[in-house]
Amino acid sequence: MTSRTIVELHLLQTVPPSNLNRDDTGTPKSAVYGGVRRARVSSQAWKRATRQAFQEILDPADLGVRTRRLAELLGARIRRLDESIPETEAWGLAATTITAATGAKVEPPKRNAKEGEPAPAPEAKYLVFLSARQLDALAGLAVQGRDDITTFFKSKDNKAQAKQLANSRHSVDIALFGRMVADGSDINVDAAAQVAHAISVHRVDVESDYYTAVDDHKEREEDDKGAGMIGTVEFNSATLYRYAALDVDLLRKNLGRGLRDGAPDDEPVRRAVEAFIRGFVESLPTGKINTFAHHTLPDAVIAKVRSTRPVNFVGAFERPCQTGTESGGYVLQASERLAKQIPAIETAFGVGEGTTTWITRVGDDTESLALLGAELPLGELVTAVGAEVERRQNGQA
């Protein structure tokens, strides 16, 4: 069997009354698992939260931007290279360059500008994900072809160069979460990270909060005895099982050689792995956060580095947890379930060989998890996983 390097994260996290991720009706998302309704937070919501957390963890030069307004961003970079280029001309250069590089059509938006305002910048018809370094490189190419940008990209060599610039020096977030370009499949990037939908370990019912707001500026109190506004917001609360897997070998391939000039080949990989762990663990979807202030951190984090295949242990909760005591709570039973399920699965299917495990946990209810691996604070856990990944990437058994 070919040896691999897979990083896994298994988390238990309790959230109070909240609406982290809602559907088109405003109801918290849910799913049926084990025959009962569970709270659910979509993988997309938590990947978005993780990407936002990267803003505080990584250098902006190591990140990308996913937007339809690439002409505006690239145009600004073009003008930084040559201040003599007017803004509207820079947008045109940018639009043509983006189309050459990605195949995405970039055209003026259909909405009309308000009277007296300048016309808006062209926009792509869908979101396109490019790294900061890719945008910088494409800006240089656009300035090079400024005299006749259309003719410039009729050259096969120039168009091939544009595609090559858009498909090299990927940012950390592109390497982790991938990129799909509808009109340029040759520059698609397979995601190195997989994130599961978080689900509650127990049955969850949706509740509804009826609220009122008072008009602060009534002329006379007796004019209106009622509220200025009334409404309802739906919510739930849950102990969630969260799971993510990171294919370090694919991450290394996506990042390529030397994300930064002169950097060792393994340095970008380790930095990306450590950023992903911290970003995923500490991030939180912000749906209705001003209403519920659901600022929580996980009760337990289990990090594994495997040599085989990723394994999701959600089966520990196929039978929903019960509180079982007058004091209530689900973390104790959920921790005990995981502490039994993980070694049982790894032994039965032989997927525990070559696996190293670390634990970050809080409280007595998670004590059963302590036997699964080395117990460390999160910062030390992140460093330990990063060092193990670097060791394996260097071919050390």
C-alpha cells in the first residue's frame, strides 16, 4: 500500500441557542441521521469561516480572492504598475486578460449606473478564485500588452503564458479548498481539504423566539401602546461533531515549489497545514451572531496524522446521544462514544498503523478522550502536527 500523509480533525463543540447556518426560509439547517432530526452546519459555511480566519493567521500575499469583480481588482494592480493608465482603460485591459487566463467572460454589468455616477467596472459572470500572486503576475502581462491587448492575446504564446500565470503559485486557500472555473477546466484545482457537514450528536428541535422592538421616538406615550416592530427568529442549540481531512500530498502538489521566492519546498506546506488546523478549529460561522453571540470554542479537538486513508467517526453518533442524567448535557456521552469508536474502527480495519494522535480538551466530561493520544494545548498541538507533517514530507519514517 502506498504511504500517504493525511491530517484529520475530529471536534466536539457545543453551541448555545443560535442560527449559525440557515436555509432559504430562515430556519437553521438540519439533517436526518440515525432516524432522527439533527442540527446541521453545512461544510460550505465552515469552509467560509475558516477562510475568513486565515485573514488573521496568514500574510495577505499567501491568500486569494474569490469574486466576480476581478476586473476592478486587477485594474487597480495595473494602475499601480503604470499610473498613466486611466481607470476605465485599466478595467478593459483587466477584463481581456482575465478572459485569456481563465476563459471567464468579463463584461459590463447589466445594472445601470445612477445619474452622475461613472459606469461600473466589468464583472465576470460567476465567481473566479485567483491568488494575490496570480493577480500581480497577470497585471504585469496586461501592461506588457497595453498597446493592443486584443491582438496581444491572439498570440498563442501570450495566451498560454496568461493561463500558466493563473495556474501557478496558488495561494494557501486555493490549494486547500480548490478552484472550479466553468470555462477553463484546464486551470481547475482539486481541493486538498475535505470538510464534513457538522451534525449534532443528539436529536434537535427548532425553537422560535418572538421579539418586539420599541419606537424610541414617540410624540406621546398614549399615541401607541404597541411595539414599533414584531417578529420571530428560529434557533436551536447543539453539541456538534465536526470533521475535516487534509490530503497533505495533494496540498504539496497544489502549492508547487516555492510559494515564496527562496523558501524551502516544505515550508509552505507546513505553514498551510498549521493555518488550516488553527483556522478550522477556532472559526465559527457568523449567521445571526449579533442576535445570539454564540462565541464558543470546541470542547475537544482530536488531531491525527495518518499513513492510510481518511476516516470519519460520525458512526459513533448514529444512535443519538441521550442526556441520561438529571444534570443533562451531551459532551460526556459523546466523548465516551468517540473514545470507544476510534480505536475499535482503527483496529477492525487496520487503519491505525502509522497514525499519530494529539488531543486538546477542556473539562471533566472529555476525560475519556485523554487516552487516545498526547494531550497538548491547541498552540502546541498545531506545532506538533506541523512538525510531523514536515518530517513525513522529508521522507522520514
